[in-house]
Amino acid sequence: MSISHIEHIGIAVKNLQDAIPFYENILGLKCYNIEEVKDQKVKTAFFMVGQTKIELLESTDPEGPIGKFIEKKGEGIHHIAFAVKGIEEQLKSIEEKGVTLIDKTPRKGAEGLDIAFLHPKSTIGVLTELCEDKNK
């Protein structure tokens, strides 16, 4: 696998407007992008920390993946995302090695990235996301 860096860490929050001030006023980070990803039933807010992003995730539907996560586990770290090149080939290779994929083919995520998730049952309990920026 060819991972270049941690693309982002996803953190589930109940409300972006309540969570953003902690990152800005306490940690001194700047929220540079807020967007809704309708097909994932989520609204996101992004902060840069060096080369890595922090992605806050607010559910737009209690039945969406983030809504269900918060209901079951509460707010907190939801996933870790790695930047890769050739995401389609990476997914095929990982599946051939016995990893269960949530997404067998990439889909569009926030900031226009191609994304795919690996099932936490195959990744030592950590929801893992692969991301590729095809514009780079």
C-alpha cells in the first residue's frame, strides 16, 4: 500500500456550532471549510494541523452513519483517513489480502476527494478511510 500521510481524523460531534469554538478559541486553529455531503447525511467542518486535517462531522439525519455513531458511542473520534494514490487498485489489493471493505468502489466525499472505508472488523477496531485527491 502506498500511503503518503494521514489525510484527516474524523470526529463526530452533535453540533458544529458548539464544537468549532473549542478548535478556534482554545486550540487556535481556523475553520477553513464547512460543507454538507448530502448522500452521507453529514455536515463537515475542517481545520488544518500541519499537513493533516481535523474533520468535525455533524449528522444531518439521526438515521445517518454519524447520527447512529453518536447515539451508540457518543461524540468522539469516528475514523482515521489515509491519503493514497490509485485508490481503486489499493482497494482491490486490500480485499485480496482478506480485509472487508465497506466501499468496494470509491465514492465522492467532502472536499471532492474519492473515498472508501474499510470495515473496522478487519482493521483492529478502527474505522479506516482511504482518500485520493485526483486533482493533485
